[in-house]
Amino acid sequence: MEVRFVQSMKICTVGSGRMAAAHSQALGRLPDVQLHTVVDPDVEYAESLAKEFGYERVMPSLEEALTADGFDAVVVCTPNPLHAPQSAAALQARKHVLCEIPMALSLAEAERLASLAEENEVRLMICHTNRFKSGRIELRRRIEAGEFRPQKIICRFHMLRRGQLTTSRARHGWDDNALWHHGCHVIDSIMDIVGPHEAKGLSAQFGPTWPSLGVPLDADLQWTATSPITGDEVLVSISVSHNDPWPGHKYRVIGVEDTLLVEDSRLSNQQGVIVEGAPEQRGVELQDSEFVAAVLAGRAPLVDARTALLTMKILQSAWDEWERG
């Protein structure tokens, strides 16, 4: 497939919230990158972001921005239901896309995005930022080097969010979904630790539906993964909750040689901390740098759409269980 090369990148960021600021900070530090357009229907809010990071212009809609053109790539930082349609519009306009997770809220939508990227000869990378955190990088190195063989992984991603998602930069909240949002983080993390795989024997359990959202706040998933790295069968158990006032994001990886704990960017065992970890923004910087490097080199980025589809398949299978009652 012929790939559309660029020698430098002009960026259009869609959204003006917390992640838009994080991406703007990361991308603005890279050579051969120019922050060009901010898209947000709240023009005043968009102008604030543009002024802070040095964007050239503000547009009220992605459609108008694509018509005006002048940029090479689109960074999608809007509420989850907008990710798929906005990414699709950008891909159809032959723009490279860096999309926040989840890439879509259904497997069918995600598959369409993967096809659009290929048909239009552009790159689509999904923001699975946890892959770029220092503790995770060291864990993956140990597994790939044959120093550590996982046998079982237990993950807990809990927080209290019994309503709309709001951040320090948000003027309006939006309905969040524990499985499709933070479950997406967790399942991709398992793909990163174990290696890409199809889930075997997947089972899913859900808590009651939260009235104001119409979706459950709690989900537990279990499956068996065959690691393409080690060849071992790995038992996987994850718990996701928006119902817990004691937040935590931890992976206990039980292996033949040791048990390792990944907590945010930190990697540790019973003897103590192995890798202390860097601030969250460092992961965003490494991730965005990978996106730019892949586009400029004309190669597939880490966590392209096809890679992310394995995670989307598990999410869809689990969600189908909930919809069946």
C-alpha cells in the first residue's frame, strides 16, 4: 500500500479539555511539528487553549476545519461517543489520526476506522498511553528477554464516578462508561504485557445499572490468554469500577520467577521498588512522539487500529453479555 508521506506535521486538535492540553504540551515540544488548529464549538474555550499553546486558528467544527484544510493530522480529544465519527471524518479527508481511547464504542465502528485508514493510506494510532509508562516498559523488556514468565494477572482499575466525567478544564461533563473507557485501558494493558491474543473462555459479570447513566458501574472479566512471547497460558482477571471511593490502578503479575506489581508508572516486587516511574505527562510525550515518528517515516505506529481491534473484540463480547441481560 502506498503511504502518504509528510516531511513535517501541522496538527489539528479536536477538543479543548484536559487531554487536549496534555497533547498540545507534548506535541508542541517536538521538532517538525506545528500546532495549527483547535476545534471546539465553545470558541471562547478553544481560543484559551490556542493562546496557551500557540495554535494558529480556532474553528467551531471539525467539518469546517477539514474544509479549510491546512493541516496533516488530527488529534481527537473529545467525549467517547464522538471518537469514531470524528476519526472517520478525518480519515476520509486523508488526515493522519491520533485518537484517545476508546477508538469507538462498538467493534463494528472500530473495524470501519481500521479499514478507512488503510483505504485512505493514512495512519491511525490509538492513545493507549499506559504502554509508554516506564514501569510497564521495564516489565515488557523482562518478558521479551525471557527473564520473567507471567502465569496469572490480576488487575484492579477503580475510582468513584457515579455520573458525568468532568475535569479541571471541562465546562460541561459527559456520560462515561466504565467498561468501554477504563476497561479499554486495562484490556490493552493485558495485550501489552502478555502479547496480542484472542481471549479464550471469556466470562463477564456486571453490577446493577446506575439510574442516571443507564449502564453498570462495575464489571469483572476473566479469560485465558496464550502468550505469543512465552508460549504460556496466562490466567487473566480484571475488575473495573466507577463505584469505589478508594481509587487504584494496579496489575499484580504472578510469574514463574517472581510476582511483580505495576502501579501507574511504578514497577515493584516484595523487595521494593524496581522502577520508580515518571510523571503521567512523560507517557503522553513518548506516545505522541511515536505517532509523529511513525507518520514521518511512513510506518505503522505502535498500537495502530489493527492492534487495537483485539482489545475491541473483548470489549464487544463482554458488552454483548451485559446487553443479553
